[in-house]
Amino acid sequence: FAVDVWARERGMAITDRVLAKEGSAALLEGRPVGFASDFGHPCPEGLTTGPAELGVWITDRTGEGPFPRALRLVPRSLILGIGCRRGTPEAAIAAAADAALAGLAPEAVAGVATIDLKKDESGLLAFCDAHDLPLAVFSAEELAQAEGRFTLSAFVAHITGVDNVCERAAVCAGGTILMPKRAKNGVTTAVAGRKIL
């Protein structure tokens, strides 16, 4: 089992190269290396679902893992929906995104979604560029077609033509709401999870 190859083939980020090397060394020495997945991945050959000091954990969360020493492999499982006032600086968008992703791995964000009115918003574009994230934009009509329960705002509807941007955009980009709308310094954010293979 080559953890770097396995992760790369599945589009996952390796969060700790030192632990990855230690895991490879443990396998070569015949010591058990554990495996756990928050997404239902089957255990790769050579790893164990039993107890182990060091293990591979497929997750998009931060914090304590299922092993005393857990190598987190992070799939691109999250969509970040963002709405913002015109002229919002990148720093404010980054701060709001960090707050929305509390407890979640930033490496898990696959993309950002918003309304097409924001497609040229410089702060938002700078944020996406700085984090190498694609930006998906949707019209008010497309956002209105999103299915689910959303945090509605008459003010947002008056300005944009749809009652919610961040949650609806995250859903339109292929996600299911995990963290509903939060507002911070003129930025609204929502986090959605998407299916991964």
C-alpha cells in the first residue's frame, strides 16, 4: 500500500508527509497500520480496521481521529457557497470562509459557488485565485430552482432577485447543506457536502 499513490489516484490531499512516510515504514516492517473512512471507503489491502497506533483516516474534518496518530487523507468533498456586498475585500471573504469551515479541513473545499451578479467581484475572485478554487456562478433563476430548505432573506431577494445566495449556490454546485448560512462582515457563507467516489 503506497499511501501517496492511493491518495493521488482518488484526488485526496495528504495532510502530513512525515506521517505518510512513517506509515509506509511501518507496513514494510510488518507493523499494523489502521484504516478508517468517514465516507465508507473499503479498507485497502495491507491496512487493518482493527486497533493500531498509526492509521490512515479518510475525512474532511479536523480534530481528534480514530487512531492515536492519524494520517488524514482529505477528499475534495465540500462546496463553499458565498454571497457578499459589492466591493467586499478578499480579507473579509477569507475570514468568513475560515469561520464557516471551523472544524472542517480547508483542503476539502472543491470549489466556490455564488450568483452570477458576483462573477466579476474582485475580492471573491482574489479569494478563489489565492486558494486555487474554481468559481461556479448561477443566475437568480437557477438558484430559485434549487431544492431544499434555505435561510430566506427579503433583503437579499430585493437586491439579487432570489431569497438566498450562499446556500442555494452551494446546492446548485452539487452539494447538500452541512453548515447553513452564516453572516460575517458583509459576507454570507454556507458549506455543502458533495458525494465522492
